[in-house]
Amino acid sequence: MLVATTSSLNSGSLAIDSEDNIICVGFSDGSLGETSGGGGDAVIVKFDQSGSLIWLKQLGAVSSTPGGDASQYDYCMSVRTFNNEIFCAGMTKSDLGENNGDPNNLTFDSFVAKINSTGSLIWLKQLGSQTSTMGNDKTLNDKYLDIAIKDNGNIVCAGTTAGSVGEQNGGGYDVLVSEYSNFGDLLWLKQFGFNTILPNGDSSGSEECFGVSLDNFGNLTCVGTISAGSNFGEASGGNNDLFVIKMRSDGSSFPSSGGSSAAPTGSIADLAAYVQGGGTTNVSFSYADDVAVSTWKLEYAADGVNFSLLATDPTSPYSWAVPAVNTMASKLRITITDSDAQIIVARSA
């Protein structure tokens, strides 16, 4: 399926929803879905699995956005789906969500948006002049280049900033990572700038994160490029190097020494629920006990998404006896924390 236009149309990313529909995002300087707002407009397009166009959403001159202005350049760079809801992220010189961090609208702000399955905009958040952050200087370029969705529907955004959004800029562009709730609340923001550098590292050059993913434990992994003027733990190989950074689910760094190791060393396996007599279920598991465990939590989610506490310390080594009503047809999760209250292992089944 081709979308015909006399102006340029550029695709940035695509995703497949649970019904095998295809969602593409990008930007256009034409009037595909409505009159262009000017410059380039962010575009979200949904096709069915046979390639037929279902709907096209353009953030142009007609669409109502919280900031009310799409007259500059707006680009969608990444898209993901969750329960058939659509989440996209990118960069804007307009006032899509609020006033741009640059009063003259000459630089890009990061933005993230939630769109329902029929193409209606639910919310849009922009890192502009009105959003308070630790660094709180958003007059220079900051861009979201990729996103990932957590099991609870929260959105992790990754990209780069030339400003001091989370802390003082280290020089050039810094890695930028943040998390939003499913309702659009900014939960935390991390910038690898002047203060946050890896051991023996140097962030005085430019570092840009182009991709982010989540493991089974909710930990974040970012991949990108780093210029010859910087290093994340070793000397540059010359020109641009590739880097990979792993962070905890809350954006904090794994400690380089003390506490748990630089990566989780415990593991949970064979998590299973067996119905017992008397209306109880025995939840059993095996655990590689090579780290100091401070607390245990067993949680369940009847809908597979929203977890509630079911039990804490196991009733016997590596097992719980719990009411069967809470475990049948539910998703179970065990979470372990170390003595520093950092989550080191989480396993769902």
C-alpha cells in the first residue's frame, strides 16, 4: 500500500499490534491527513495486515494538541504498541505539548504521545519550557530517538540532548533516558552529562542513544555512538565508537563494586503454580543463591498487567502456599531486592 503525495513523506519506524496491523510513523511536509502546520508534520499511519489504509493521523494545522501549535518541524522517530494503544516519540520545534524550550522555536524538544487504536490523540508530552526537570535548561536540542514499553504500560524514552535537561551538559550531546507513566507523567529523567559518567569515563564529546530495549527483569539497555572526544570506560578507537549501557529499571546505574554485581547474578527458574487441596496453590521456584537477598515479593496480575502483592517471604524454602483464587489464570511475578533495596531479579511466568 502506497500513500500518494506530491510532497515528501519519510518513515521513521514501524510496529505491529496484537491484531497484526502495521503502524508506521515519520513526517511529511505535505497535507496527507489535514492541512500542513508548516515545516514538517509528525505523521502516524495504520494499515491492516493486507496493506489497506485504516487511518492516517497528521499533527498539522487542524489537529488539537495541548500546546496548540504545529507550525514548525515535528518528527516522529519511533513507535511501539501496548494493548493496541500506540506510543510514539520524536522531536519538535513547535509548541505541540507546551511552549518550546527555546522561545524562538529554533531548537528541538523531545516529545512522546499516546494514541488510541482509532487514531485519536490521548495525550502528548513535550520537554519544553514548562516541564520542570533537574537541569531545567531546555533551550538547546533534545531528541527522543527510540522508545520501549514496560509490562505495566510505562514508556521508556531514549535519545540525546545538547542542553542541561537532567544535569549540567558534559559537552556536545549527552545520552538522555526517561520514563513516563501510561498516563503521561514524567517519572524520572537521566542525563549522562558532567556529573553522571561511567568509571574512568569522559563525556566532554558527544554521545547519542539511538536504541533502547528492556530485559525480562525490567532493566534498560541503550545502544548508540560516542565521539572521539568522549569515552565510556576505555579510550576511543578513533572517530565514533559504539557503546552499550545497562541501567536498572528506575534509571539508576548498576554499582561497579559493593552490593550486587555490575549485572544481576541471581536467577529464578522453574516458576510454577500447582493447585493443592483446601483451595490453596503452591507456587514453587528454584533460585541461584549467589547474592544476599533482603526481601522477597510474590505478586499476581489477573489481567496480566497490573500486579498486586500476594505474599512476601516464602512460607518454606523456594515456595509459597497461597489462595488458589489469586493464582489461577493470573500472571505471577517474583521480585527480589538486595540489602540496598535495589531490584536485582524479577521473573514473570
